[in-house]
Amino acid sequence: MKYPIVLTLCSLFLFYSCDNELELTADWQNIPIVYGILAEDENVQYIRVEKAFLDPETNALTLAQNPDSIYYQNASVQLERPATNETILLERVEGTKEGFPRDPGVFVNDPNFLYKLDLSNSDPLVGGERVLLRIVDERDNILASSETRIVEGFSIVNGQPGDPLTLDEYDRPVRISWRPQGEVAAIYDVRMTIYYEESLPTDASTFVDKSLTWVIAKNLLRDNDDRMGIQFSGEDFYRFMDGAIEPAPNQIRRFRDLDVTISAAGGELAQYIRVRQANTGITSSQVVPTFSNVEGGLGLFSSSAEVSKTGIRITPGSLDSLAQGFYTRDLSFE
């Protein structure tokens, strides 16, 4: 299942977090903060646009709880598509009502404004397409702008991963491969979603659905235009299960199936991660440099795509290892 995309102040791609700190040096200077990731196959998507500034007479934590301090009241957010000669005005919506509540923290979470891009009456975004984002004030002055290209769709190599998967041969490599398309994608993540059911502690005949997400690889830089891939062992799989699920001697668990998903993102995200990693480690100064591709502001505007192989089974021998194997025999799978 696909979901609309929203990138908040603290979710860059899949695995990076932020500390909600922004140091500015100019009193009263409005700084637009823009975060958004677009995808070619989504009709409805969301972008977060906020502002930051210093008030020499007010505590920053107090400002963070004032909606007028972090949201523009009269600005508009526009997406320009040169290929179709369109300029689309995004709608300001309440993110919580759209299904995207803001995590509690330093910043006020009610209201929780996002800008909604609805392409229901427009042509869908196309891989390789160039798009421009503009933040415009009530006098038609451009406060900030950015541009990106849309990541092209791509495909998983047939049989990698196989279906069913053989995992009970602990040292046997399981390979996941994909064929990049176009020029935009620059970085990849690979994850597995594992589905199982679990009986209630008080009623062994009643089962509830459960799932786990295993991040197999992240931040893989593109190194080949023909094929990319990763591999893991059956032992890796059972080790993950052992670490992710608590023993439940009074319950029964049943494995169902699993999905493999590969996510790709554009060069802006790859550069952001590269900058973040460039100055960390025991010998660094620990001063994390700033990356932004927003002119006139700060933030990240990029694109992503993903492909999944769903409903993958595992072999009977692999099910036996899940139930009786060294790592998972205490997890009550049958």
C-alpha cells in the first residue's frame, strides 16, 4: 500500500533525526524553513513550510509555542511545472486532520499546518521531470525557492529475492537486486516488513495481526546504472527476529509472509547525508555542517520512489527453523 508523503522537521528520508535546534544571527529576520519529498506516483502529497527568527526580548522556547512565530499567515506555496506549463497553488491544511499528527516536542503541535499538493486534476508527476517550489508573500515577493527533479520508477530483478525464501541454511546468501532507472536516484534503502499473527495471552484461539520492520541496508549510494543489490544470510534474519520479539510462553505465533521494499531518493538527500557524515567521528570537531537546497531559506526539497515485492513466503524448512532454531525457539512460533 502506498501512502501520501509528508516530510516533517524531524524526518529526512527514512532514518535521520534532528535536534530541533536552529541558530540564526539576524534579529527579526524571517527565515523560511521548507521540507518536502515528492514522488511521481502520488496524487496527494504534503510539504511543511514554517519560519524561524529571533526575538531579542522573548525566550525561544516561548516563541516555539506561538503559532504566529512559526507559521506564515498570508504566504502562498506554489509548485511550478515547466514541462506542463502549470503553476499549482498548494492548499494549507491542518495536518492532524489529514492523518499526520505532529509529534509532541518543543514546537506547538496545534495547529499543525501543512501544504497539500493535489494533482487529481493535473497530469501526474513524471520521472525525470523538473519542478520548482516557491514561497510567496502577500505582495508577491518570493521569500524562498527550490527545485528538484522527480526520481524515476525502477524495478526489482526477477527472483532476487526469491519466493519462497530459503532461510534455514544459515550461511546461504539471500540476494535482493534492483535495476536503477534514469539519472535522478542517488541513494537507496532496503527494508523488510515481516507479518505474523499472535494469540491473546488470555485466549489461545483468538489471534491478532502483528508486523515488524527490518532495515536491511540504508544510505546505499548509487554506484551502477545497470544493477544494484545487497545480500543477507538466513542467520541474519533469525538474529533480527530474536532481537525484535519478546518470548511469550503463554502465546502462539504464526508466520504469515513478508514484503521487501526498496526506497530511492534524489541527489539532494544523498548530499544532505554526506554533509552530515563528513564531520562526525572521534577525530572531528563535532560541528555538524548545514546543508540546504532552499534559496532564501533553509531546508530540503527532493524526491523519492519505492518499489516492493509483497506476499513473499518462506520454505517449510525455514518455518521449522523459526519454530525450533537456535535463535528463535523461545518465541512460540509454530
